[in-house]
Amino acid sequence: MTVFGCRACVTALTVPVSKVALPVHAHQKYGNGPGSLDPVLEPGTFAVDPLPSGPPWRRWEELEPGEAEALGWYAPRFSIPDGPAGRVLLAPGDVRSAVIDPALAGDTGCCGLDGSQPNMRCATCGTPVATRIDDCGLRNAVWLDPLTSHVIDDGRGPHSILDWTDLIDQRPGIAPAEPDGAWDPMWVAAAASALAHLLAASGGHPIRIPDQRVATILQPTLDRLAAPVSTGPERTLVLAGPGIPAAGGDLALVPQHPQTGELWPVDPSLKPVPLAWDAWRHVAFHRDPKPVGRSAPIPPEAPPPLIPHSRLEPDGRIFLNVLARLPEVSQPWLRAVYERGRPYNYSYYIFGP
Ligand SMILES: [Zn+2]
Ligand SMILES: [Zn+2]
């Protein structure tokens, strides 16, 4: 089991937890409604952000020449995170012996804690060890600071690693529709990330998507973004992964393992385009219920529709964030797509009508 503790006094700061891959929606900000979003992680798990993340933030214009590329950014940003690499994400309920210090919380949040600086202290010795986030529109989270916390007991923890077959049986994924019929925020994030990877892998060629479900998620935005600037022969995007027969194509939408982060291995002739497991599982295996005849009464609490009625608008922040970290964004045509986010300071992206 893995337990994290305070570096200064060795107090345990978490319950035993198991490592999972950092989800694409780990840093998501979504919507304008009151309250924070559900935690990204399941109880009993943790994820590590291997890249510098969180505050302080450095303005792009103040970076030295070549510094951005050295830090893994290939297109301009308003600012980039210069916090420590290796921050540890947890569900807040798994944290122990750390308390929020109002004096550290800052006043930049809206309704809650926005995570602008570490705001939780070790309850034993008072060292700032973590950042609690619960502001409106943000994912409920605790991020442990790797400079003041570390692993004090190492092991697998409560969740064993599932193989791909077990994943299909035991991890059904997240339904696309929320009870009100809107797209689930995870899908909005997963589609944004997949879209950025797909554009980078396409090399600027038009993309054909024969699978109707995949097309529902990606085609409308692809048409708006890439169709006007794509040239050359078509590239075909097929679905690939456990439990489905291999299909011929140029690009493959493959699942990312939610625990190990590995991508489903495909033939070298296919370029993999990763999609979060919790979305991929639904795309690959969920089938719409058979239509019910008109004479059948509608049950009072009908389940939400599988595919929401509205068009999926991918998360613009996550799209820009993922794209800016792919070296392919240096290609002029893709840089032009990226630059359409410019009026929004490279922080938002409006995909257009
Ligand atoms: Zn608020
Ligand atoms: Zn301590």
C-alpha cells in the first residue's frame, strides 16, 4: 500500500492509496454553476502529475528564448505553471492529519478555495503540505506538494491493476449524459484531448470517421476546425482496443489504461489517438436500447439518453493545453488552428458556430 506523509515530521497524510494514471480532466474548470465538480479520482487512489503544475505561474513573455520548448511547451500561452513536478492528486476524503489554514487560503477564489497557493498544513508540525481546491467550477481535489510530502509506505494499495479484459468487465466507464441531458464534463474533457491528438496525428490531411459513435463525438468539431485547412488524401480513423476486431485504417482511436496510463497497442501502420478509458468503453460497447413502440408508456423516471441531445462542445482549455504540449503544433496549419484561441489569451478556445 502507498501512504504519503509529511517530510518534516513523518505524520501520515493519507489513507493507503493505489496509483492510477493522471486523468485528462485533472485540472478541469467547467461551467459557471455554484459548487465544485466531483473529485476526479475514486476513493483509495492517487495520481502524479509528472510535469510542473500549479502555482507560481510565469508569464509567457518573460520566458527566455528556447525556455518554453525546454519545458515542453510548443505554442504560446498566457502563462505556464512553474510549480513543482510530481504533485500528487487525491480525493479529499483520503487525506488525513492535514488542515486548511485560512491565513494561507488567499482571496482569489470565488466561492471557495481556488488552489492559488498551498493552503493545508500538516496537523502535527504546521508545514504547508497540500493544496485543497473546492471553488466553483473546479474539480474537488487535494494536491500534495512533493517538496514537503513524500511516500512513507510503498506498495500497490487497495486496488489491483486490471488487465484490459477485466477492465471491460469491471469498469463500465462514465455515461455521456448527465441527468439533465447535458454532456458529462469528463466527456467534454476527453473529447478535447482526443481531438488535439487526432489533429496532430493527421498531418493536416482530411479525416474520415466511418464509425457513427466516434463521428458523433469528434466529427462536428473536426469539420469546423480542420476541414477548411486540410489538404491531401483522406486519412481514416478507426476504433481499436480490447474486444473489438482490428479494422484497417490510418489512425486508431485507442483507450488509455486508467491505472497504468498505457495505450492499447496497435499495428505500427496505425497512428494511435488516445481516448480516456471511461469514454472509450462506452463508445466501443454501449448500445442504444431498442426503440420502444408508441403504445408503450414512458416510465415516470426514464433513464437519461445515452447520447445527449446537444452537440458536444469539447473543453477549450484542455484542447489548448494538450495541443500546446504536442510538437506537431509547430506545423503552420496546426499552429493556425491553435491561433484561433488567441483572442482569449490562449486560455479559452471557442470552437465557432
Ligand atoms: Zn463562485
Ligand atoms: Zn508534519
